[in-house]
Amino acid sequence: MNNLVLLSGTASDSHTWNLVYLQLLLEEAGHRVINLGACVPPVLLADECEAEQPDLVVLSTVNGHGYQDGPRAIAELRSRPGLAAVPVVIGGKLGTGGPEPVQADALRAAGFAEVFDDETAITRFREFITTNALCRTAGTAS
Amino acid sequence: MTGFADAVARAAAAGRLVVQPRMGMASPLEMRAGLLAVRGAGATTVGTLTVDSYTRVGDHRAALTALHDGARLNGYPIVSHHPDTTRAVLDGLTGFPVQVRHGSADPRAIFGALAAAGLDATEGGPVSYCLPYSRKPLRDSVEHWTEACENFSGHLETFGGCMMGQLCPPGLLVALSVLEAVFFRFHGVRSVSLSYAQQTNADQDAEAIRALRVLAARFLSDVDWHVVVYAYMGVFPRTRAGARLLNDNAARLAVRAGAERLIVKTVAEAHRIPTVAENVDALESAAEAAAQAEPEQSFADTGVLAEATALVEAVLELPGDPGEALLAAFRRGLLDVPYCLHPDNAGHTRSHIDDTGRLRWSSAGAMPIPRSSVDRSGPAPDSASLLTALHRVAHLHDARTH
Ligand code: B12
């Protein structure tokens, strides 16, 4: 199995310690990671996804524009025929005033498989990637 | 001298540290209220207008959409607001210096907007506003900053003393701060400030600030300059008491090492964008801590000045103007910022915090740093130890106040 994760910042966000950290965490969990770095516009993100065909796309952003940049990113991904089904998650400090559950629901409605925007983010994310990997292994076996 | 630099010089002559917030909100009314509150704070203050992330990356359409939809922004979109709007924000604030803080590798539109609004102070730099803030090629940033500087007649502060905010050993921070100021000077800027961000050990920081002053005196003798300290720019303490202690310690550091200005951080730093009240509180708390601190004349020399001098000299010896020299230096890895993902950074250096709390090189890549300064005994480069290093300052300050 490919096990490839595409990790990316959002269009307006230049923070990268989150990306450096998540790359290590994902690699330690046995995934291959392509880290696109900071300030990735939706079109570049979608182009890279088409080229690399990742098993999971992880968006990370902490600058407070996540509730605005997230929907634009996933809209572009879903507009590409080959990327209709790839699971996409987002996490970090998404708003400018702490977690906002209503906005997180809007992100799920926009197509994000999971939203990790609070104190439990890393714990839940570890669970998510474990389950996700198991599902895919099971899928490959059957 | 500009209004901004003049105010700092007057305060310094009176023995007072100037304190300044990081503050920006999308709404002109809130921005104005914030500036008025900063002016009214019980401290020697200058104001800040911090620009939002869309404007920083040049996506003015997204900034306008957010303004239109009433969505919250993490700063004031100075290019999207009409110059008259920004003038109205500043109306009646004559005599109160306001600096525009942005984080843009292409600052031309921002420089234009601030001049149109009658402002004359800003900050950044071709390296420090590219590597940590953009995916644009460094070459483009150098070009844009050249053009911006050549059309600018105000006060310009380098952000080079901060870079990624944390885990960059002081010698490189000092060198980058000096090199960007040399770049500004070369392109006609006559009034500059050099930054240094508080790191993990107060003695190492004081030594670094002294080194910065020595190099500024040597390389910038014909322009007006002062030193600005940033309260810790990495992961901040989560508790109010811890955050306040760290900010107060930054003020003590600034006075101790003879810096003229301090940019504060608030108790909200670890969590969200601060309110105006939290900013005023941080300014007043820092001013109080500063008032009780004393300048020191001498500091232990552990080699920060020698390291910074070697880096600055190695870069300025390269052919071409300071911009060309910076580009060549990054291409060859003579300058190489640890943990920076930007494609134009070589990425061969690593750093760690040693047992005494000082920042050390774990590997110095191709930088002209003596082997004796490299300490290979750092922790394994895994996610857990990275997080421990990033949170060290926060944990210490949270723990000390419990
Ligand atoms: C270092 C830092 C910087 C450095 C970044 C250098 C770099 N290139 O990385 C510098 C100084 C350049 C910087 C700049 C800015 N910053 Co900043 N920065 C920080 C700071 C101090 C630490 C961040 C950090 O390094 N954390 C370490 C990493 C490992 O943790 P993390 O990023 O928090 O991520 C954790 C979780 O959020 C989570 N997570 C993150 N993403 C994801 C994704 C998934 C899928 C999952 C599961 C979990 C997850 O896991 C991580 C580990 O626990 C924080 C405040 C703080 N925390 O103390 C502010 C902060 C993030 N910055 C902030 C802002 C706004 C900015 C600026 C826009 C300037 C401004 N207006 O103030 C610019 C960015 C410009 C842009 N284009 O976006 C705000 C964001 C506000 C908000 N969201 O409410 C903060 C919170 C400060 C504040 N209180 O105002 N910053």
C-alpha cells in the first residue's frame, strides 16, 4: 500500500512549525509525507494532489483564517474529477478567537472528513490516522 | 529623523523604554479605538497597525471578500481599505507615531498604502519577510524590497532578529538583523532599527543584544539606528501569570542590554488574537518591569559577537551589492536558518537547547561557524523532542508562577 500523506499549509498562512511537527509525527506513524510548506494556494494544492495521488490530504493552519481558507481549498480539490474522493482533514487554530463549533461543522459540511481544532486535536488525529490506515489495509486485503 | 525614530530617541534620552504592541483588526473603528487606547496607556508607547495575512500574501481579493462578509481577519487590511479610511483611523493622532507591521515578501502595495495614509514607519526585510512568511523565491523578495526601499523615506526596522520565532541560535539572528539593515542603508534608508527576539536564556540574549550594538556601530555609523527587542516570539506560556512573567522578563532584558524599544506579547498569545485591553495590560506591565530594571555595562562573552561577525563578514565579502550577497549566501548555505522549510534555504542546519537553557548549534551546515561551537549532543530529531524544545520556555514560565 502506498500510505502517502500530502501535508500542506493554507493559502494565507505562513506558519511552518506546525508542518514540521506534523511531518515528523506522520512519519513516525509509518506514513510517507510530502510537505508542501506554507502559503499554498488552492490551485497549487490541487495540482500537487493530482500529480501525487495521496491517500490522505492534511491541511494545517494556525493564523486564524482557517474557516475562510479551508472551504476554498476543498472546493478546488473537489472540482477536479480525480480528487472527488480523496479524504481531506484540517486542523490547527482555525479562527481568531479560539475554537468555534459552528464553523467547524461548516467545514465538515464543505467536505472535510475531520476537523481538529481544539485541545484534543493531536490525540484524535493519532486515532484518525490509525483507523484510517486500518480501513485501507482491510480494503486492500479484501 | 522620522517622527517614529524621533520619539524613540527622545524617550531614550529621558531613560525610558518605548513599549509597543502587536495589534491589528479588520474594522477601522476598532483599529482606531485600539490606537487611542495604546496612546492612553500608562507607559511610553508608540502605536502599531498590524496587517492581516491576506494582505501580506497579496491576496487583496480575499481581504475584500472578508470585509464584505464581515468575516474576522487577523489584522488591518491596509491595501483594501481606502487611504481616506486609514487617514480617518489616524485622525487626531498627530504626534503619536504609528508603525505598520506586515510580513510581506512583496511589500510594495503596503508601502504605497502607508505612505498614502501619511505614515512613515514600517518594518520587515528581504530575507526575514520571505523565508518565514512566503513561498516566493528569495530573488523576487530581494527585488521587491529593493524597489520598496528606494521609494521610501521613513523609518525601517529589520525583522531579521526573529526569523522563525524560535530555536535559531543568536549569532545568526544578530547577523541577519545587521545584514538587512545594511541592505536598507544601501538602498537609501536613513533611519533604521535592528531587532532581536528574546530567546531561551537571558544571559545569552543580553550578550546577543550587545553584539548587535557593536556590529550596528561598525556597519551603520552614518545612519540613525536603534535596537528593538521582541518579547519571546515562540510558543508562549498558556497561563496568564506565565505569559506576564515572560513579557516582563523581556522588558528587563531590554533595559539591561540597553535597547531603546520593546514589542510586547499578551496573555492571549498562546490562544488567540489579543483584545485591546490585553494589549494595554501587557504594555503597562512591561513598562513597570522596565522602570525597575537597570542597564548593565558588561556581559560574559560566550562567542555570540564572534559568530555574528564571522557571518556578516563572510556575506559582505561576496561579490555584488548586499542583495546579491544575501542571495549568494543562501545559495551556498553560508546563511542557513534551522527548521526553515523555504526552498531557498539550504536546510542543513539544526539547533537545540542545552542543559543551561542556551541555544546551540547541533549542526551548522556550510556556515562559517567553528566546530568548537557545534554541540552534537542534542536530542534525537523526533516529534516529541521537537515539541519539548518548542514548549520549553512556555513550560518554565507556567511552572514558575504556579
Ligand atoms: C512562532 C509563531 C510565529 C512565527 C512563525 C514562523 C514560521 N514560519 O512558522 C512568526 C513570528 C513568523 C509568526 C507570524 C505570524 N503569526 Co504567529 N505565532 C507563532 C506562535 C508564537 C507559536 C506557533 C508555534 O510555533 N507553535 C508550535 C507548533 C508545533 O504548534 P502549533 O502551531 O500551535 O500547532 C499545534 C496545534 O495547533 C495542532 N495543529 C496545528 N495544525 C494542525 C493540523 C492538524 C490536522 C492537527 C490534527 C493538529 C494541528 O498541533 C500542533 C501541536 O500541538 C503562535 C502563538 C503560540 N502558540 O504561542 C503565534 C500565532 C499562531 N500567530 C498568529 C498570527 C496571527 C500570526 C501572523 C498573522 C501575524 C499577526 N497578525 O499577528 C503572522 C503569520 C503571517 C501569515 N501569512 O499567516 C496568531 C494566530 C491567531 C489565531 N489563530 O487566533 C497566534 C496564535 C498568536 C496570537 N495569539 O496572536 N508567528
